[in-house]
Amino acid sequence: MAATVPLGGTQTFHATVSGSSDTGVTWKVNGVTGGASATGTIDASGVYTAPPIIHSPAVVTVTAASHADPIRDGNARVTVISDVTVVVQPATASVELGAVQNFAAVVTGSGSPLPTVTWAVTGTSCTGAACGTVTSGATSTVYTAPGILPASPTATVTATSDADSSKTGLAAVVITSHFTLSVSGPASLNPAATAQFVATLMPLPGSNPNTQMTWTIGGVGCAGSGNPCGMITSAGVFTAPAAAPQPNSITVTATSVADPSKSASALTSVVTQPAVVVTPTNASVALEQTRQFTAVVSGLANTSVLWSVNGISGGDPATVGTISNAASNGLYAAPVNMVAGRMVTVTAKSVSNMTLSASVAVQLTSNISVRVTPLTASRTTGTVQTFTAAVTGTSNPNISWTVNGVPNGNAIFGQICVTGISPCVPPSLSVAPGSVDYLAPASVPSSPIVSVQATSVADPTQFASASLTILSRLALSLSPSSATIPPTGTQTFLATVMGTADQNVIWDVNGFINGAVNLGVICLPGSSPCQAPAGAISGPMEYRAPSIPPAPVNTVMVRATSELGASISQAAAVTVGSGPFIFLLLPASVSTSVTQPFPMRVEGVQFLAGGSGVGSTVMLAGIPKSTNCPNTTECDVTVNPQDVASAGMVAVTMQNPGPPPVGSNAVNLVVVAPDTTEDIISLTAGNPVATGKDIVVVEPPTAGDPSVVALTLQRIGLFDVVGNACQVGPNVVAVTRPITGTMTFSLCLVGTNLSAANAVDFSQPLVPDVSAANLNVSLGSIILGFTMTVPANAQPGLRSVFVIGVNSQKAVLTGSLEVK
């Protein structure tokens, strides 16, 4: 028997059993009792139900097996067929850009096929989302039209039956574009001005077209190179040309990305408004120097201007400076003397329209320098000290003198007098530079230190001061006030007699004029053999210790006595030690940034040769260190980073073994915190000297080991990668920035103790813009190759190149690299 059943349909089968009183049967589909969802099911009454989804193969076997004898059965062949139809409603639709449309699918068949469908959208000139999108509903979907109109504005929404994928339903969609577009912007612009143009897209309710625009400009006068009509950005920002086109009308057009067939335009004109522009817009000029200014008049036939300074036509040479009245160029000459407020205003006014002008504020500076000598002095009450002033950098060198801010001083602080005249005659308040006498007051003022100041008349901000101490009586100071030196050692002393110009003193040692052989002697500095001073003398003197320390006390008194009186004297205690004495530390200064142990050599006399426990021992801040002394004048020790971790002074002493141990004088190892700040020292021909720009430099940590070659840099060059060679040329190597992106240059440095473990850096702006990498020393330790990466936005100008080595050693080639 055979039967045909549609998807989800039913067919009743009957079974007849003979030869047994048990006529019951078991129903099966493809051998499975009761069937299965993929092949269909059959109940105990023999009613077969086809599956709702088409499967392959589409033919199944329905079997009735006897209860009495299951091997006895009968079969029927069933073919499952699909008469499914799919209908999409609505069958056609017009959908605006970005709008939505609901579609429903109805699946029918003579049986009960699965009613669900799978949705898709396609088009002849679009793919994917460019045709729109559909949601994945079981029997319905929401279609969303694309925001941009396809070239062929149609799409097909397809519902494919989940019961039979060969059965589909279609709906035709026409994608429409009914939005409106307008453009707004200024009707006129000045040359080189910028303005925002706005495109307004008005969509139909419920639609959502793409709002992006393509902006273009055009006009009769726009032909030619160099953007004669200006430029416009993708955001609609229009920049007018520097000169108006002819004719001066420009059409600004916005074309819709959603529908390129739609565009809108606005008309603007480039109108030149009369104006005066002065360049430079700000400037500084030193006194008696010049600066060129240029005036550009636009929008007027007559482009000539009249120049003025602080409202004075042509300026005034005695007060504000002058400016030449050329047609467009004005040469400003600063005055000799500084203007109040240190500022003038340079103005250019149109000749043909006096209401049009432009001004520039000019900062006046000064190259004037004032110097006073001596810088310090001391005088007793009622005595005279001569001061001398010198002025440079001006044709008006006149100065004024003050004492504690009082012009020419007074009886309380002391007076300024014309030299060589008694009684005191004060000089003019504006006097030529040179010498004047300061006459100390009759009594010591409440503050015994007064300030004598010479101030430039041309620029009162430029001055120089001297500090003078007023004493009630003469006094003598001796420097140093004490000393410890080894036998045959030398100590220089300086005696200063305060309160007088007479600095002559007589020297003695323990009361013996110029000393004695067993006590030590006073000698003229550098004399060999010792030449004793002849009587009273000024200036430094040397005390030279005897070869054997004085006995029974090894301390002597070195005294200086003024020739003006025996009561004016001062003595210094000098100890002539028999123990070790330190002269020098190598290195004598280090940075806290050291990260590895480094050698330190201590040089002196009367050390004991040998290793630790035998020879002398170096004490670092009172702590003994393992020491090796190759001879009696040198000892070596290793300093660890933790020994110099804090900035300050670390006392270094030497101790000879006892009993009792004998210590030496203390010499400080200077420990400095690294300064990571950067500064620029600007020098010009007019200002060749910079003050207040101290540079702190410590010795290299390798200074204690003479066998170690120091890290140095000598030259920079281009590295030949192919030939593996360093090509050294000019003192400055130039690298050129790329127009876009980055560019890499192969460079090399010539020096000593160079290593791939070094780091290479450059002087950089606040945000570093160039970098170094790929260090190599394939040519040995005297050449270091590396690559330098330079971006398009690198700051142009000269750069210094740094190499940083072990323990933060740094070598530099100043201004050796130029970024162009």
C-alpha cells in the first residue's frame, strides 16, 4: 500500500491480523514505535501525522507488527509532500530613508506546516545594511530603510518558510527620498576671514536620512590655482581667500550624502573692508636701538600712513624715541633714556582715512650695565672710602649716588662727596661715572652696614651696590681662624684690617717675627726657598710647617698685627700633626643618582701602606671601610650607593692603626641631588653674559680609578648602515622633519667609553618629540651608532645630544644636532 501526506497532514491506516485470536498490532514509522518528529508520528489507532518541516528523504515506511507474533507485520509506503505557500503582506511598500515598515508572512498548506519564516532583504544595487535591515520575527518583521539612497532605490523583503526553505514570499520595497535641504551662512566676509556655513536637512516625520554633507565652493572667479575662492572643510567651515576673486561672489554648496541628487547653496561675497595692520604685532627694543615696523592698508587706493609714538607725530628723540614717516615702513629708534612704564605705543594712521589706524605696544629694554668697586669695604667712623662706578651700554653714562636710598647720603648713614675735597662737597644728582668719596658718619648707625649705590640716570632700574661696614674702632680678622697641616705642609693666611685702607700687617709665630725653624716660618706666597716678608706687608702669606712637629705642644699661634697699632691683631691656631693628613678626594663630589659601587682614592701624606687591618683605614662618616693603601700617599676604598643616598656633606677621615689609633683631618665628600630641570640660557651680542644661571656639575664616579676611561663625546655624524661606518662631517648634523608621519635617521657619536648599555637622549621641549633607539657599538667603544625618530610635528631648532652611562654619568655635545 502507498499513501501521500502533506506536511503536518494525517492519514489513517488499518491492519488486519489473521490466524490468531489476538488481532492487535504495534504501529511503527521507519521501525520506530510511534514514529518520531522528523519522520512523522503514528498513534495506536493507526493515525499517521506527517512532520511540519520537510526532511530528506521524504518517503517513510509505516509498519503494523502483530502482537501475537511480532515478526509478522505489514508495511505501507508514505510520501511526505510540501504544498506550502508563503504570502508577504503588504506585497509592496514605499519607505522613506531611515523610516520603518512592518511586514507579515502567512504560511499555508493542506496539512499543518510550521508557520514560521526567516526574513532577509536584498537589492540590485546594494548589499547588507545598504539595502536596509529587517528584524528576526517568527511571522512578522520590521524593515528599516537605509539612511543613504541606493543607486537603484528598490529592495526586496523575502520571507523563507522554515517548513520548506524552497518556499518563499516576497515584498517589493521602493526606497523614497522626500527630505528638503537648505544652506545658511554670512552674506559677506572679509578677506582671509572664516565662517561657519550650516546645512539644514528637514526629513519627513518618522524618517531618519543620513545628515552628512559634502561641501564645495564655486563661482565665476574661482578658476585657477592657489584656491582663489578660498577653502571649505568637511564640517562647512569656510575660509575666505586673502584677496577677493573677480567677481567677488562665491557659491557655497552642500550636497546630501543621503541623496546626492539633492543639494542646496548659499551665496556669499568677499568684501574688503578698509583696515590698517601693523607688523610685528608686538616688539621689544633696547634703548638707542632700532626696530622696523610695516603698515599694510587694505581696502583703500592710497596705502600711505603717518607714524607716531605715544601720539607724537614722528616721535620725540628726547622722550619717547622717533619713527621715520615712510609710506608704509616706519623705523623706530628708541630714546637714550628709559621711558616711564618702559613702554611706548607706535601707531600707523591711514593718510586717506584718518579714522583708520593700528597700534603696537613696544616694550623698551636696556643693555646698560653699572659696576661699582670695591663691592665690600669697612671704615671707622669719620673716615673716607673711595668708590668707583663704571657704566656701559649707553651714550648717557651719568649716574646718581645714594646711601641707604638717600641721594648722596646724610650725616646718619654717611655722605657721598666729590673726591679729595674737605669738608665734604656732594656731587650733582646726575654725575659722570668715576670716583667719589664716601665719608663715614661720626657715630655708628643702628645698622652698621650701609649700602652705597650707583644708579644709571638713563635707566634707573640698572644699578650696582657696594656694602660698607661702619666700625667704632679698627679690627683685624684672620682667615682661616685655625688649621691642621702635616709636617712640611703649607697653609695660606689672609689678614684683613677692617675700618682702614691700610692693610699692612706684621706676622709672627708664637711671638717670633716671621716664625722660626722649629715652629714654622712665614713666607711670601710661592717663594722658593722661603722668602720672609720684609716688615709690614699686605696680602696673603704662607705658613710653612717644620719637618718635625713642634714640641712639647704641636700647636703654634700664627699672628697678624696691624702696623697701625699692636692692639689691632688676631691669631690662628695651627696644629702640625704627626698622623695621617688628607689633601684630596677623587672624586670629591658625586650625585645621589649613582646606582653601583664606585672607587674613591684618598690622597695625602703619612698614611700606612697595606690592606685593611695593616695599613690606614678610610672612615666614611665615622664608619670604617675596607681600605687598600698601595703607598703612604694614596689609599683606595669602594663607596656604595647607600653611602651617598642623601644630599649633603659626608666627612672622610683617615685612621692609622694604634695603639692608640691616630686620626686625620676631615675632608668632605660633596653629595648633590641630581637636577632634572631644564633651562635655556639666551645670549646675544647685546647681552653676552647671563647671571643667576649656575650649573652644578659633579666629578665622574670613575675619577678614583685612573685606569678607567671617562665617558666623553667628541663628534656626531651620519651612520653608514651598508658600509658599517661613521661619517663625521660638520660640527652640526641636520635632520629634516617629514611632511607627515615620522622619519628615522641613522646617526653615530664619537667619544670614549661608549657602550650599548648607554642611553641616548636629546634636549627636548616640555613634551618630548624625538627619540633614540637601536644602540650598537659594532665599531668599538669609541663609536656609538643609533637611530633617531623625528615626527612631522617635531620642534625645529638646535638640539644637544646626551649620552647617559653607568651611575648616571652624562656626556653632552651642545647644539650638535639641528631639526629642520
